[in-house]
Amino acid sequence: MIMIIGIHRVLQGCYTKKDQLTVSLRVRVYDRDLELFEVEDPYNQSTHDVGDIMRVDLINRKCQYRKFTTRRYPYSHVLAVCMAEKLNHYDYVDPVFSIPHIAKVYAAHWYPIGNESLIPQGNGQTIISNANLVHSQGRPKSLRIQNEMD
């Protein structure tokens, strides 16, 4: 079964301006039970050439393009599958982006520093930088050995 749909990004805050473009994708269903799909992009905007075909695995949250795995929220291929299968795309957003999880990050106690002159000086060792490791200004000198072609 092939569905051709137009997609507009619905998670506007999570995407760059380039990602917010509307694209036309073809979704092929391989296995509904295992949630395996193939998504074909007829036109690649970055190379201005014929688009690619990507496999999307919703159960394992994987896609061949790897954006789904690395960014941890749905993008065009996953959104196309969700729209074609009438799935809620928010179910595929990683829990790290949820409000309760973000609230836990800021739930820890924060203490003000106060007057910095009242902070005692450390008794530890003084770190001295190695002058041999400091890069000099300007273009680095080439270490390449020139031959007759140069």
C-alpha cells in the first residue's frame, strides 16, 4: 500500500527553518505489526537530485537517515508515517523533552554565590601551563616534504 501525503512540520519549536519546509513523501507499509515502513522522498533539496528511500522502524525508534535516533524526536520521514497510519507523533518524542522531565532538571536546590571576595582561596597546587604546547600566532608551518611536482 502506498500513500502520498504532504507534510508540514507540527513541532515548530524543535526544527530548523530548513526542516520546516513542506515535502511530499511516499509511505509504503511493510509490516504494520512490527511497525516497519519505507518512506520515499521524490526530491532531495540539499543535492537537487532524486530523493532517497529510507526504512523507518517505529518500535525501535530507528530510521536509516539516523535523525530519529540522534535527535530523539520525529522529523519528516517519521511524521509521514504517523500521518499515513494516523498515529500520534507526540508518542515518538523522547521523554527527555517532556515537561515533567525538564521540571526534574530544575528541581534541584540552587544556592546563590554571594559576595565573591568572601570565598576562601584554595590551598591546592598552582597549575602552570607548558609553553611548548602553546600555539604561536599565524599560519602553522607546513611539515610536508615537497617533491618535483611542487
